[in-house]
Amino acid sequence: MQADGPRACRFGRRWYLNNESWHPSVPPFGEMKCILCWCVSGETHCQRQECPPGACASPARKDNPCCTKCR
């Protein structure tokens, strides 16, 4: 049996449409802004934001709270 259209995804208690993206909310931590999830034909995919390797003595997180950056 074939579906009539793209399937939605369920993540936690919410439903997301096909191709919709969101930052997951994980209790008790809240919204995980450094992780992005998206719905692809009924399957949820999540990925942590990729950051360039930080090779410095005193890292700072000014521009991007998910990635460290040298001062």
C-alpha cells in the first residue's frame, strides 16, 4: 500500500510536516539550539551544528553560542 503524500514526523508530543525543521526541546534542558532536526518522508533526522576545530588557549563564544572561537 502506498501513501497519498509525504508523511509527517512525530518528535516528542509534536508532529512536524515533511521538510519542516526545528530545534528539539529536551526536558529538563529545554530547547537545544545547537541541534537541528528535520522531517524527511516520515523519518526524523537530527544533527549537531558542526564547528571548526578550536585550537586556542582562551576560547570565547561570542558570535555563535554553539561553537568556540579564539579571542
